Amino acid sequence: MLLITREMPPEVLARAQAEHEVRELRLQGRFEPRHILDNIAGVNAILCIPADKFDAALINALPDAVKVIGTFSVGLEHIDLDAAAARGIKICHTPDVLTTATAELSLTLMLMAARRAGEGERILRAGQWPGLAPTFHLGRGVSGKTLGILGMGRIGRALAQMARGLNMQVHYRNRTRLAPELEQGAIYHEDDASFLAALDFLSINAPGGKETFHWLNAARIALLKPGAIIVNTGRGTTIDDDALIAALRTGHIAAAGLDVFANEPEIPPGYLALENAVLLPHIGSATIEARNAMGFLALDGIKAALA
Ligand code: 8YV
């Protein structure tokens, strides 16, 4: 039996039901281990999402019958991979198929933040638009500017390609330098200081986890040019929110566009009070195309693991 923690796109659910006996939990909001453990009888495969934390304690409490955990995500931070390996539980995830959707959302956030789009819409909807004027609601241009990408994996590279269409110069930080055919002219930096000092825009496209925890802290924010814009579609844990909120308040960071937060669905209240913060509810992969493809890929992985 396949235990599915959240509501799936209809076509994904239909395929899951054609291939497995399915137990749907349709959980909403905060995840608790008991959601799994109370419903685990007869289950040999689980389909979860990043909000469902499979830490070592939960993995160790799973019955032996559980052979695979598929996650409806490219990110794997919510699963203790070592604990799963020790139990012989296979893990599968959904890379590639959400690359374009997530890169598109990084670009959306860059444009929204630079052109103050959310703030403009709020003014209009509140009936507070004074009318057209040459000085009204000036933002910053994106074309021709310098974009720094933290994490030049599949999504970072797809964003770089889109940014080249806007005539942006792309710089990047990554664990390792890419081969020239993947770099496509993007400029690699070996250190954070030279990287950050070069940028008009910083896009975080790196995975979460310990390696990137609070990477964007007060010290690194200080290395960015005054007026820089930051967007994040990776993981909220990569940003020290107190430091970013402080920099958005002073204007050292002109604007930020955030789709991910450390403690979702909670949003640090400091952001909510800031007009120069564009805040989206973790919709990086939320296109019909990507979400169907993610579901199908996860089901492929689960089927292969059970075979
Ligand atoms: C989730 C994500 O998959 O893929 C990831 O790592 O963060 C998201 O796109 C999505 O929220 C649905 O589970």
C-alpha cells in the first residue's frame, strides 16, 4: 500500500490508484510524526513533500515493511538519508522536471522586486493610486545588470539562460567550477567577497541543509553593493532573516523576493511590515506541468524501488 501524505494533482492520484492500493492522508499545515505512524499499517511505500520531516526518529520507527519513501520535491533536506540507508529504505525525488518552473519563479521575483510590483498592486487595490506621474513608483531596471547565482545546479543554470536573454551578466558561486559548456560564459568566483561585491541581483538557487544554513548573514549582506536585490527560491534556512530584515529596513538591500521560509508556513513578522519584500507561498514548482511531471516521476521511482 502507498501512503500519500498530501493532496495530489488529480492525474497523479489517478495513476497512483491504478498502480497501488492508496491511503491518502491529505494533511494540511504542520506535520507530526504521528500522522505517519498512526496510518502506517500495511504500508510499503510513502509519498511525502518537504513539509513532512522524516528525521531519524521517525525513520527508525517505521515498520520493516516500508521499502521506499518518495518525495514530491527535488529537495531532500527533510529526509534523514543516513537513517533511511541504515534501514535499507530507498529514497526517490523529482529533479529536472521542476527546473524551468522554479527558474521562472526566480525571474518573476527578480522582476517583481526590482519594479516594486507587489507594492504597486497593493496601492492600486487600496484605491491609493494618485494617477500617472513621471516620478511615481520608480523601480530599478533588470536588463543589462549583473546577476549572481548561488548554486549553479540545474535550476541556477536555467535561470542563467533566462537572464542572458535579458542581457544580464551572470556570475556564480558553486561547490565546484562548471565545465565551459555548462558555464556558458558565466563568471565563477572562488570566494564570497569577490562574488558579492560584483552583483546587482543575488539569486539563491542552492539546496538547504547544514552546508548553506544562514549563508546569507549580516557579514555577507554587507559585502553586497548598496541597492542590491536578493531573491530566494531555494530554502528559507539559507538566509538569516533578522539580518535581511535589518538590511531591507535601512535600504542597503533595495528589495527582496522570497518564495521559501525557514519555518513554513510561518513568515517572520518583520518581512510582513516591509513594502520592499515580495513574499510568495513556496510556489516555485507550482505549475500544472511541473507538478504533474513531479508526481509521475515520484511514482516511477516508487515503482522501481518496489520492483
Ligand atoms: C516542493 C520544493 O516540491 O522540489 C522542492 O524541493 O521545494 C518544492 O517545489 C513543492 O512544494 C511540493 O512538494
